[in-house]
Amino acid sequence: MPTVAQSSTETDWVSRFADEVIAESDRRAPGKPVVVASGLSPSGPIHLGNLREVMTPHLVADEIRRRGREVRHLISWDDYDRYRKVPAGVEGVDGSWAEYIGRPLTSVPAPKGSPHANWAEHFKAAMAGALAELGVEYDGISQTAQYTAGAYREQVLHAMKHRGDIDAVLAQYRTKKAPPKKSQKPLDEAELEAAEGSGAAGEDDGTGSAGYFPYKPYCGGCDKDLTTVTAYDDATTELTYTCSACGFSETVRLSEFNRGKLVWKVDWPMRWAYEGVIFEPSGVDHSSPGSSFQVGGEIVGIFGAERPIGPMYAFVGISGMAKMSSSKGGVPTPADALKIMEAPLLRWLYARRRPNQSFKIAFDQEIQRLYDEWDKLAAKVADGSALPADAAAHSRAVRTAAGELPVTPRPLPYRTLASVADITAGHDEQTIRILSELDPANPLSSLDEVRPRLDRAENWITSQVPADARTVVRAEPDAELLSSLDEEGRESLRRLLDGLDSHWSLDGLTTLVYGVPKVMAGLEPDAKPTPELKVAQRTFFALLYRLLVTRETGPRLPTLLLAVGADRVRRLLGA
């Protein structure tokens, strides 16, 4: 089977980046594995905007693997960052959260009811589960583990020795006024939080009254980073600091001390050099002039390395976020998305758009159109008519270099499954009856044939569709409405009822409900619709909805009729 690279064209952004990354890796580190990187801060729920930080290098790394090259995708868990604030919707522990502000994320208790050891582990676990479902292969690196084990000792001492050089780089930007932001405007509330990121980008750069020091200890008294380095001796590595939170002060030997970290604008380029990172994308909050990625590109030279190549990635918006029962005011996470959509579809959303293109992930009715688009693409791929770049994006969505992702064996339309789940409220026997009648010549033998897509559609109905928008079939006929119909209205219902038995399938009922108004107008059932005919069809459909579900809209009528059942349809329509 050809690789994506062989079957794609230059319009496929993943292949283009893979070409560049391989060439750059061969230049910088010939004979070594290609290294790509992502960084995530488990300071709260890791949302769908953050997922782009992972999916961009993942897709590139996976393409490189498909070409037979060894590649490492590092995910740096920034769990040694300071705890800054309590995210929206997180239930607290006893006492005030404020007492933990300034401590490492791994030194903060986990949210109430969590089985995890600390705050960072709680939020890492949710993301790790989602990444496994998405087929993302990576090497996770805990910055708490790295710093507290002394892994970066030489780098920390090097940074302190060259603090004057680092300060000179930073000084170039401190004196400049920030230029007007030309970056794209966030699309919605979700992205405002996504753009803020972990807050590390705005962290202080190490300047203090005693001079510039790129290292910040966590206090030995209160474990907070509200410390100031007051003296440092290069020869002995003795460092003295004081804490403004609790007044604690001590002198330590930095060559033996493991309770602190480099400030962010030095920490990030240090890690590029330490890990030999070739490719790492950056969000808009890190990519403006004077920000972490730009400044890091100069500071990394002090560590004897070069800045990674990589694009600035755009915001990921959310469609229908206001209705999310799970968000509690926060931004939805990959785990939230995977409850209502299959992993290949979510992968496709990130694969089909270049990193600098923004897009939205649907949690509202738009998800049905999105699934229709996905199914049409799958059909085009199957018959060979898909454009090369579209086929490449589909291939990256449904499989990785390690193999195929789980798929629904019989992928019925998502909107149909959602309608059935809406009407049956998850009743399995009713569901399989209705789904089997969609195509009587090829009935389902088990609901497993339509899973996991059915489960995702059920989750969408129960978690994202407001109760007042759910479908409730009438228990009794609307006698008043039926008695008020004129002869034309009664005749249209008779024609529908007379055709039920001979049209009892999804395709048959579609022909029937659209055909009745045509026949009533003296046309053939297969006549092309005119503007006048479309008005007549809408009027007829509204009547059926009112008689069946009390509203003038609802699930697609053929699906609704199958769900209600022929006998009950006859009763509700006055037979």
C-alpha cells in the first residue's frame, strides 16, 4: 500500500512539513532519530485548542514513521510550573485554593473526588486517555521529575554562568513597546481561554533588585515560587534567596539543589537544546514579537543549539459550546469531544486544515453536517474519486503508522442514529427494530454493527441537546387538529397512510413523504420540485410533525415514521 506521501500532492501540508523536518534533522543530527515536540501544562482541563499543540507534530511524526524513519514525539508535561489560578468548573478541596497559588502543580492536591495523587496528575490523566484513543504515540516527560532529579543540572549552571548574555537578549525586548497585535482575533469565548494558555508566556523573566538570575527556587519554607535570588557565586554555585510569602531565606549550593527551575523564557530553549528538538509548533500567544518562541530562538544559541522549525498554529473554536452540560464555564476537552464523535473524525478535523487555519469543532447540530461530509469523503476515497490532499487527510484520520483505528463496521448516517436515539431514549430493542427497518433487505443482526457511532450519537443527544428540543411522540391523536383539516389535508394523510406498507424502509418513506404533495398537485411522484411545490411540501411536513410530535419540526420524517412504527403512525394520523 502506498504511503500518504506517495499518494498526496504538494497541497498536503503534513507531507511538506515531513520533507522539511527530515532534511533539517539530517543536517543537524545525521543518523539520529528525528525529534518533534509538544508542551502541555496540566494547570487545568487541557482543551481542544491545546490538542492542536499535539496533533500538528503527531501528524508530521506519523508521516515520518510511515516513511520508515525513526522519530520521537516528545510531550513535555509542564507540571513543575507554578499554580496560578483555579480553572472554571473545578470543585475545590477543603480550605482556600489561594493557599496553593505559587506552588508547583505537582504539589497541589487533586480536585475533590479525584483518584490521582495531585493536581497535575489529575489533568494529565484525562489528556493521556484521550491521546491513547486518538492513536497518538509519544514519549511523555514530566518536568517535575526532570528538575527534581537534577537532570538539567549542567544546563541550569550554564544558564546562571551566562546570565549576562541571557539578560542582554531579554533586554532587547524589554525596552521595546509591544507592536500592535496582527494575529487573528479569537473566534469565541473558548479561544480566549485557549489563547491564554498556561500563563507561562507572561511569567517574569528573572529580573530582580539584586540583578538578573534566570533561575527561580521554590521556597524551602512554603514551597512557593514567590522567591527572589539575592546572591549567587559562580565559583562555589552558592545561591541565596528570600521568600516574600513566608519570609524564609536560605543559602544553597546550586550544584546540589533540585527544588527550582529556570524561568520560562530560558527553560523552553534549554529543553530544545537538551532534547535536540527539530520541529515544534507554537501558538499565537508564544509567537508574537518579543514572546517566548521568538526570544527563545536567540537564547537557544547560548546553549549551543538552534531553534526548532515549526509553524504558528491558529485557534480552534467551538460551535455550540453554550449548550454543553459538561463545560461548567470551561473550554471543552478532547475527552468531551470523543464522547460525541469517533476518534477518526476528530483526527480529521486537525489533519485537513493547515496549522495556520482556524476551524471550529461542533458540539451543536453542526455535528450532523460534519458527519455527512465525513461519510461523503469516505465514499469518494473508496471509489477513487477523492482529491489527493483529501484522500491523504482521510488516511491520516483513520490510521497511523501503527495500524488502523477502530471504526464502526456499518456506519449509518450520524443524523439518523441521533434521531433514533432521541426517539427511543436508548432503548436497545426499539433501536434495533428501527435501524433494521431502514433497509429491510439488509437488517442489522446486532447493535454492535453500528457502534461506536451509535454510542456517540446517543451521548450527543443526552448531553448536548436541550431537554426542550428533544423529540416526544404524542401519546394520543390530536383530535382537534384532525377535525379541523379541509378535504385536501385529509386526502394527503390518506395517501400517506395508503402507501406505508409498500414504502416501509428509509428510502421508500423518503419517496413517499416527498411524493404525496407532488401527487396532490397532479404531478408524478418523481417530478422535479418547483418553488410552489416546495412550499406545499413544507406545509405537509409541518402538519405531520404537529400530529406526531406536537411541533412543526423534528427529526427527518422518514426516520421519525420508522421510529414511531406503522401502527402508531396510523393511529396518530387518524386512520
